[in-house]
Amino acid sequence: MQTIRVIAELRQTIAQWRQRGQSVALVPTMGALHEGHLALVRAAQTSAERIVVSIFVNPGQFGPNEDFSTYPRREADDAALLAAQGVDLLWAPDVATIYPAGHATRISIAGLDNMMCGAARPGHFEGVATIVAKLFNQVQPDVALFGEKDWQQLAIIRRMARDLDFALTITGVPIVREADGLAMSSRNAYLLASQRQAATALPMAMQAAVTAIAQGGDIATILADTKAAILSAGFDAIDYCDLRDGDSLKAMTTARAGARLFVAARIGNTRLIDNIPIP
């Protein structure tokens, strides 16, 4: 596996693949890889002949009081995992390469970036859209793969790709969960043992809510009961607990095709997100 940190070298390598008629898949990450990321890699391997994984902890998507400085960074371990999976190229630029002096452009996805996680993290999705657009331009992939745990991010990236005419396919890969149901996340590593045990209440309460919604229960009552169950299990706060359309992200008062339950909850200093489709 090649590790490349310079844009010119990246483009030269990809141009060589293109000359051979090979297709390219991109898996963007911030590192601290886990089985959820490796599921993206395996899905990519069924979609293209060459696989590029990027690792870049993007300062543009962290707020001033968030965990940019403490976000787990373990590139050597990540690279070993990727090499074992048969990844062709690790794109690992530094901040100066991505945001050179004078960089002034950001991408805003109006209407999708100011709700849910966007409401709790102002500017976050501008940072996400900007870095993903840059990665698309740098790698020029045929397909890019993203985890469905970050569903709002996925919806925003799909909208951006449509609106800006990126000539690639955006593929969502289903959430990978721990044996107890908790969605895999790099931030799970922040949880203390007692918090990790309490965190299982999040997917349990959500699954109970999804079942109740599918059976025709009152949405407002189900959402209120879900919040109460999560808080009573030891969570400190809930940023949102919503039934929304999976494409437009508009709030829904009745369930219909494409509906999903979205929750973001805080336990200690850790913010966990999850979503489940309504059958």
C-alpha cells in the first residue's frame, strides 16, 4: 500500500490507474479506524478496482469547544489495518496541504445543515462539505463510500454531489454495530466503563421506538418515551430525538416510506448519534 501526502503525487498515481482503465473508489475517514470503516473498505472493493482511503482530521468541521485536539490519531495502526485489507493507497495530507495560506472557500448546503447535528454544531457541515468536495477533486473517484451512522452527513454529501455535478456515485454503507447494539464510532473510545454499559440503552430505546412507530403508535408520545428511557439509563442530555424523512431530513408527524428515527444524546463528555429506518 502506498502512503501519499502530496497532491501532485496523488494525481500522478491516479492518472496511471486511469491510463490502465481502472476504476477508483474513495473511502474518506478521519482515522481511528474500526470495523465500521473496514466495512466501507470491503464495500469499496466490490465497487472499483483501486481503493483510496483518506485519513485527515479536518479542523474545519470542529467547533471551538469540540475535541479536535484530543480526537484519536493513530496513523501507523490505521495504515496496518488498511494494508491488511488490500487498500491500494492511503491519502494522508497535512493541514497545510488541504488548507494552504489564504484558503477562503467553504461550501454550505442550505436547508440541510442547520438542523439536527447542525443545530448543535454550527458550521460543522460546512466543514464537512468543504473537505469532501476537496477530496472528490483531488482523488476524482468513480464511487465514494460513507457510513449510514452519519446519515445527515450522507444526505448533505449526496445533495452537494447532485448540485455541483460531481460525476461519481455516492454509496451509503449500513451501520456496523457492537454485539450489544451500540453503533461503532471512533468516539466510543472516550466512554468510561460505566458509560459504555449505559450507552447500550440508546439503541435499545430506539429499536423499541421504531417497533412502536411501525405498529402505528402516536409519534409524539413515542418520541417523548424514548427520550425518557435514554435519560433514565444514565445519559445527561438529548440534542434531538426526531422522526424525519431520510432524503429531505424534514420532520415527520406520521410515518411513511423513507422515514428514519434520529437521535443524538450526550453521556459525560461524549456525544453519540444513531439512526434506524422505519420498516
